[in-house]
Amino acid sequence: MARGKSLILGIMVGGLVGATATLLSTPASGKELRSKVKSQSLEWKELLENLKIDGLRLKNQIAATSKEGVNLIKDLTQEMKSSVTEWKQSVEPHQENIHQYLEQIETSLKDLEEKVNANKKKA
């Protein structure tokens, strides 16, 4: 926020210095000069007011977007938790079958290894 204020302050000071230098270096009558100064000040007021309004709109939009983002993340987290829970529940019954199948394969491999070793001893 401090950077934004510094930027606006820098723009205002730079504009003021530039306008003053321009006014002092231009050959114009006092009446024309006052008219230009008045016109310039009205333009600067309008510009500053527009910057203020745009800044407030941006602030409100950021706040609204942040709230939406938080809600979206909460919803997404809940959906992911639900999906993981459902997946665990659907996989759990199959895990036991897989373990049994792996145990059968392990037993078959041990039997096969014993037979191969027995055949090697006979030969």
C-alpha cells in the first residue's frame, strides 16, 4: 500500500513541477496563464478523483475475488477428501483378495523352487 501511495505522490509532485515549469517558461499573458492554470487544476482534480474511484473498485474486486477463492478452495478440499474416502472404500475389499493372491503366488514359487532344487540334487 505504501508503494501505491508513493507512486501517486510521485505522479502528483512530478505533474506539479512539470506544470509549473511549463507555465513559467511559456510566453503568455496573465489572463491566459490563469485560465490554463485553472483548466489544468480541474483536469488534475478529475484525474485524482478517477484514480481514487478506480482504486476503491480494485480493492473491492480483490476482496470479492479472495473470498470466492477461499470458498472455492474449501469446496475443492471437501470434494477431494470425499473422493479419497470413496476410493479407499472401493479398494479395501479388493486389497484382501490381492494379498491372498500374492500369498498363493509366493507359496507356488517356494514349491517350484523346492522342486527345482530337488531335481538338481537328483541329477
